[in-house]
Amino acid sequence: MNKKNISLLIMVIISVFVVSAVFFVNVLVRPEINLTEEEIRQKSERAIDFVNENLIQEGSAASLIDSFQENDLIIMEVEVEGNQFESYLSKDGKVFFPEGMKIDDYLFSDQQEEDDSMKSFIECLVEEGMVVYASYTCPACTALAEEFGGYDKVESLFVECSQERERCNLEMKTEFVPEVQINGELYQGSRSLEGFSEKTGCNL
């Protein structure tokens, strides 16, 4: 390898090292910058002025109750005509978010609505006389239970034949699980939530 190529290789290695060092210092180990209370107040008041000049109808006004830094955002507690809500401001004060949504709270609320709906559906099926004879060792039974959200959700609907063998022997019309009956009659339709809903009139 000639001297020219060696010099070029050394320059490339040095360049890679410098770029890596700059990235490490500026991205990976850059300390979080915390604003002073005065900086937070000034940025928040500037945002309130913007709101009153551009977003609020004439005759109304927004006022700042409190503001503080949380991670990379400034949280602003704002009042408009007696109503209080949270607004958000980027730490540099350049981007204003009138409202925010906490994703975890939204997802929890949505999941809770689904759980309540399924609970009502199962209660309706029980009231309409539906019974599922099943066994924990039966894969098809487990799959059917999962349609409702799991075994813990269907205790009122499912009869566990490994624990209630005498009842299953007396009531079942076949020798196979899962067996679905509605008012003592063998159900032979679709083993799906939609099928059960159509047969019983229970709303999903």
C-alpha cells in the first residue's frame, strides 16, 4: 500500500471516530435541560397572549393558572370562562398544543368499554338459557372461551365437565365438548359470537 492510500485510510478512520464522538456527546449523553421557573412563566405567558390574540373569540379571555415542566414539555393549566383544562407547550416555546390526550388513559377507557360490553353479552346469553359444556383440556373449548375473553369471563356460561361430571352426564345430548345448548336444545349453528347473538337476540 503506498503512502497516499495509507494517508487516505488514516483520514477516513479519524473522520469516523470524530463523527461517532460528536454523535455520542450530542445525542446519547446530552443532559436534559431544565428551564427555570422564570423561563417557564415567560414562555407560558407568551403562549397565553397568542391564544387570546388568535384563538379566543372576542369577549372571552384565557388566563394562566399555573405552568411547570414535565420531561420535554411545559404543562400549562389554563382557565377560559370558568373552565379549566391543560394545554402543552414545547420546551423552546415554539409549538403550542391547546389540548392533549393521554394515550394510556384512552386505551384503558376503550378496553373497559369492551369488557363491559362483553360482560353484558354473556349475561344476556345466560338469561336466554345458553349453556356451554366444556373441558379445560379441550383445545376447541379453550378457543371458544377465548372468543369471550377467557375462562375467567365465562364462569356463568360454561360448565366445566372435569369438575361437574355428573351434571354433564345428565344434561349433555352428545359425548363431545364443547357442546352448546340453548334452553335445553342442542345448538348446531355457528360457534361464534355472531352466531350466538343471532340465535338468542343478544346484542354484541
